[in-house]
Amino acid sequence: QLLIKEAELKKAISNDEFILYYQPQLNLLTNKLEGVEALVRWQHPEKGLLLPASFLKDIDALHMNSEFDGYILNKACRANARWYKKYKRRVAIAVNITAVEFQDPQLVNKIQDLLFSNDLPPKYLELEITENVVMTDIDTAMSSITTLQNMGIKVSIDDFGTGYSSLAYLRKLPIDKIKIDRSFITEVATNDSDLTIVKSMIKLSHGLGKRVLAEGVEDKDQLNVLRNLGCDAVQGFFIDKPLPEEKLVTYLNRK
């Protein structure tokens, strides 16, 4: 089954069947678009539009992470360059990077090449890594993050709070932003425990000089609570769902 799946995935990459959807991120201070998170979908020729859950595990099992991450990074940078050409608008794109790709000693060179070939200023690319990426090899991770930041690229921790050693490395890592996992946001307006946890996360992060973005904001009450707690930015269905490029145009056309 894996051999069949490998052939199918490699064919899909060569045929460029994977597409990016973009979820808008709202800056709570300016009430403007802060950036977008790139989310991959597979436009399968027979099965239609497939979500990541149906193919990312196979990519991982086949050790295709590095190839796939490079392919997605390339797509995101090309999209960014395309938007600037067409709408004269620069928007930061956040792209998820797996542990395998983040340990690649060539990662920095690859990203430099992508930025150069697409004439893309580094500040418009953000790399999202999960806690397990850092914990795989903390020294390599710190070295890579420092190099990327010196280039002007933002690095954020995704799904913050779901790992097992958040506080231990948060004070050490030179990351720019943490993204509070949606599991803490679901009941932030109704559950005192969640409210206390989120409030503490925001205060702690700000104390360490890091910005905070809350994921999974789905109603006005959650948004108001996060705004009152001083959260910097939010994303979620209340702001907008992940959009195909043709629908993201509405945001790109706005001043």
C-alpha cells in the first residue's frame, strides 16, 4: 500500500496537484490583515479536494517530509511574489515546517535561494514549527532559528501549550511569536480555567518579548476576551476560514 501511495504522491507533486489555501490573521491592535497561514490541500484527480489528514501521515511514513516541505515553501514564496506583482501588496505567509526539514543543514541555503529567486523580502516569510521540532535537537534548532532570524525571517511556535516542555525552552529560544492552540481558545469565554491559562500564556510571552496569536477563534465573545487580555493577533472561522487564492483576492484588494 505504501509503495502505491508513494508513486501516487510523487506523481501528484510532479503534476502540481497540491494547492494552498490561506487563512487570514487579524492584528488586534490595527484591526488589519497581519498575514496568512498557508494550509495545503490535495486537488486529487479522482477523489476531489483532500484535507491534510488524508495524506500527511503517508508523507511522514515514506520519509518524504523534506521534499514536500521544500515544494510547499516554493509554492508559498511564488504566491507571495505573484500577489505583489498583481496587487502591489506584500502579505506575510506563515508556512509549517516539519522536524525533518528543520534539521536539514541546507534549510537556510534553500530558503535564501527561494527568497532571492522570488525577489521576496525575508520579513514576509514566517516559519511555523511545533514543539516536537525543537525538542528533536534543541541545539540545531536554536542555531537554525538564530540564522533565520538574522536573515529577517520570523519563526513562531505552533500549537503552543500542547507539548511537554514549553516553558523550559521558551525562555531560551529566540522565537518571535507563539500561537496558542485552539484547544485553549474553545472555552476561553466560558471556562475560568482556560481563561486563566490563556491570560498566563499571554503575560508570560509578552514578558519574554514574544508576540501572541490565538488560533481557532470562532465567535465574538472569544475575540473580545482575547482583545481584553492583550493578545496581539487571532485567526479562526470568526475572522475567516482558509481561502483559495481567488477568494483571498478580496483582502489583497483592500487598502
